[in-house]
Amino acid sequence: MVWDSNNKRLWSIEHGPRGGDEINLIKKGKNYGWPIISYGKEYWGGVSIGEGTSKAGMEQPIKVYVPSIAPGSLLYYTGDAFPRWQGNLLAGALKLRHLNRIQLDNQDKAVAEERLLKELNQRIRALVQSPEGWVYFSTDRGKIYVIKPK
């Protein structure tokens, strides 16, 4: 989960079962459906989980990943170092080994996705933004990297 202090909002990323990873904007009193609705499948036999992918009174995710990226973390970017990224979500991917950038529109809908740092071929874990707006992240190999402007 990550708190967007500028807009006082809580975002979450969920590691779904066999697909169905989700990004949600958490709102008070809303029902996000688990386990009644899901985009994931059971690990045994690929059977759908719950009653389907939508149901009245239950919220849809902002973003769904099928197949799963196996998210490791989430960051809401507010820095000045990368102006194009302001208001974007960054998610580490464990399975697909990249940094995922999700661009949001004014209604908080995911409108674009960019997969960065695939060439590292490392499982990206924790993400943090520095006061300068740089993005630090760690990997399963015990390394810490920084993304900063050239």
C-alpha cells in the first residue's frame, strides 16, 4: 500500500492468485470483492475464483495484470526529477522482472503502462522516492539501485 499525501488517498497493489494482480484506489466503505470477484484462477486446475470478475456493489480495480507480474511494491510518484511521472504509480515486478510505470488520467483510470529496466533481469522489491525525486529500489540479489535524471 502507498499513501498519496498530496491528494489524501490510499492505493494498494495485490498479488493475485495465478493472474489477477490488482491495483486499487481504496475508498472508505467500498467493497473490493475478494473472494467473490477476481481475475485470478485457482492454482489447481485453473478454475476461476469466486462468481466472476464483476458484481453489483463491488469495485473494479484501476489496473489488472493477467498474466501476473507478481508485484513487489508500489510507489505514487510526486517528485520533480521526472516531471512526466508525476501522479504515476510505479510497481516492482517479481515474476516479470521489471519496473512497471502506470500513467493515470484525471479520473484515476490507468491509461498507459511502461515496463522499464527489463534488461536488469532482476526481481524488483522495495521502492522509495528521495527528496530529490529520485527513485531507489532493491532487488532479490541484495542490490540497491537509483534512477535519477541524466
